[in-house]
Amino acid sequence: MRYLERSGFWIALGFLSMFILWFLSWRFQTNDDVIMMWLVSGAYTGVPEPYAVFIHPSLSLCLSVLYDHFPRFNWYGFFWFLFLFFAYTGLILTIFKAIKPELRIIFCTLIFVISIHFCLFPQFTLVAGWCMISALLLLFSEGGSRKDTGLQLFGFVLLVIGLLVRIESCILVFIGWIVFQVFSNGMRTLSKNLPRYALIILFIGLAFGSKLIYEKKNVDKEFLAFNKARSSVIDHPGFYHLSRNKGIEKGTDWKYFSRWFMDDLDLSVEELEAKKDELDQLIFSKNSFKNSILRLWIIGKTELFKVFISSVIILLFLVMRKNWKLSSGAVLWILFFLLMNHFFLLQGRVQVLFALVFLFPMLMPGSRFKWNLPTKWIGFVLLGLLCLHFINTRMEAKERHLMNQEFFNLLSENNGEDPVFTEGYMEYHFEHVYHKDSLAPVISFGWISNSEFQSKALRIRNISSMRNLDSFHLFQAKSKEPPIFPDYVSFLNGKLYLQKIEKGQYFNFYEYSKVQ
């Protein structure tokens, strides 16, 4: 068991596990990553795009160049795995530098479990946040040896990576770091480390400013304005509540908007901004706080393993020896989380970021616990639950494979020139790596709507616009409800008629046309 007390063992274990996972059943957690991957690879528009909306343009440009020269390799996923390994390595090195030997196994196991989960379901918000957590712990590691300098340089590398992947995640984690630092060590910690804080803020400013400058010079201003207004409505907690409680009138632009069908709707930026002002009033309604807490529960049920991770971290923090200042910092951070959850729609990936911040006080030198923790038992429980999680993931992957088989069998049986759309079947379920020479099989919707990307994607699939769509194929994931996409197209373009329906195990296949 002495090998468990060596950082090299844990780093090698992480590398080997991630290497094996790369060839197994991982998938992106959200469609956002898939659409950005399709953009930079050229799978969506036919040309590798240097801009992918959410990640920094320098990173998306790098990815697009790699895809242009080597299109068949999954560069986007590879970069996420690589960044997660870097963050994991930084955290393991931090643990062996700052944590007492008797606690290292617990925290190494916890970091390993979290990192493997992030590799099973990579998501750019969490990749950035994990890199930032590792970066801050390395940057503020004490000591003046050459090894400590190397760790701090590695921390700056992780800081840059996190900012390139998602600036907002890094800012949130940085705020959490400052809260716990100030309440643990007082304001003197800021003045003592002022050069490092100034450098971090400078890097954040450069990343944020350079992205804005690039967008101002190279990205369609109408799309940027629409995308900002779109997000302010569809990601609004009030709109979420209305959508779940059938508070949006059927047959209106807003109904289709709520289902992410946004192309060619008669909704201007001004109307979206007015809708946001209307939704803001719901935040201060009588039941708004109760709804915000209920929303935490509803979202948490969809991401139970992240809830488990968050619970373990908070439980470990609770049994940690704390003075009243550190406890006050924790209370402030929880209140900040509840406040943000009240005013914004926090998905599970953001909620777990708030919980991960509680690692900071536990991974600092001198952290102690109220009693001796049963190290081996906690480690076994964490690894046991990870094994169950992995088995569940494999079962999901097998079903995903069967769904892909049925999808392409139905598509080949009904081969034609008609464009293909899906409803209730997320893009992250597709197994194949698409690129400029192998286009994505479907048209997507959501934040990519009303963009130059969408226009290109429609044109190369011989569609001038959604308003001129005369026929199409639709794959609806099995549901008791009839599909809403045909109503959306008819709403834009007049009535279309059902020509064919075919039911499989996982999909209902529909063929629609203007011909009666």
C-alpha cells in the first residue's frame, strides 16, 4: 500500500484511466460542446470555423486549423481530456505538497473520482472550472524552491487554459477563492500576494477583452445581439417556470422559442429584451423563492452523480476544523449561491462548480479534521460508487449504440434529398466523429439559430431558409406526445402534410411535404 503514498502513482493511475476511457463509452454532457465541435471541425457548415461562440477565438482557431489538416481525429474531445488530465495532475501535486500524509488517500481518491466523471461526460464549463481550481492552488503554493517555481508556472499554464475554455467559469471559481482566502487569512492575504492577484486579473482582462475585440471585428453583430437577448430569456428562471407549468400560449412564437426552435421566428431583439423585463417581475413574486429551491431539486435529479460529488465535498468540509471566520466564509458562499440561483437558471454543471470551491480550504496547508477519518473506507466507498457510475454509463452507451443503429437504418431505408431533423434526440447521442468530409446528419437548433453558421448549414443542405422548407424527414425519440416540429414549420411556411410514418423501437420516423 506504500505506492498509494506517492504522487507518481496517482498521476500514472489518472493517465492510464483517462487513456482507456478515451477508447470507451464517453460522451459530451451537453449539446453545446457537440455544436462547437461540429463548427470547428467543419461538420456543420462544411468548413472548419475559427469561431465557436463560447470558447475563446484563439482556441477555436487552433482547433479549426488542426481539423482542416487532420479532419478524422477528434481534436475537440482530445483537448478536453488533455486539459482534464493537466488539472488532475496539478491537484494531485497540490495534495502531496499541502495535505498531511494520513489524509492524502481520501483527497487523491476524491480528485480521481471527480476527474473520471468529468472525462465520462466532458463539458466545457466544468473543464474550465477544474483547470482554474487546480491553477489557483498551484499559483499560491508556498515555498521558494525551484520545484515550487515550476508548480507556479504550471499553475499559470492551467490559468490560461481555463480562460481559453470558458472565462465565466474561471471568474466564478476566482470569486470563491477570494471569499475563502479573505475569511481564512484576513485582508492581509490580498496585499501579501498582490502581484499574483494582479497578474490573474490581468490575464482575465486580456482573455475577456481579446474575445470582445475579435467578436466586434469578425462576428455578425446581429447574431451577437440576438444571442445575448435569447439567452436572457430562455435561460431566465421565470421562463423556465412558465415552460414547465405550461404557462406559454400554444401556437405562438414564444411556444416554439421555448422548445428551442428559433430560426425565422418574428421575435426581434427588442421583443426579447421586453420579455426579459417582464420575466424579471416574476423573480420578486410571492412564490419566487420557493420556486428557486424547487428548481434546485428538479435539476439535481437529472445529475445525481454530481449531487453525490457535491455532497461528499460539503460533508468533508463540515467535519473539518474551522474557526468562526472560515465558517462565516462558507455561509457567505452558500448565500451567494442561493442568490445566484434565484436570479439565474443554474444548471447542474454550474451548481457543482459552487460545491467544488469548498475544496479550497481543505487543500490548503494546515487543514485539519475533527476526528480521524476512516481513510480506507471512504476511499472504497468513492471507488465503489464510481464503478457503479461507470457500469451505468456503459449501459447507457449500449442503448445509445442501438439508437444510432436504428436511426441510420431508418435513414437509409428512406433515402432521399429531404433534410433531416430530430426532436427529443440530442446531438450528443451521435457516436460518429463528423468533420468537413463527413457532414453532421441533422440540422440543429438553439443558440446557433439565426446565425451565419445556420445559414451556411442550411445552404449546403439545399435549404434557403426554414420559411421555404417544403419537405423534410423527422426523427422523434419515442414519446407519448406528438412532435411539435411539424407545427413549427407549418407556423412559418403554411401547412405541411404527413406523407409517411414508421415506428421503431426508439424512434418515430415522419416524412412531411407540401403535397397533400
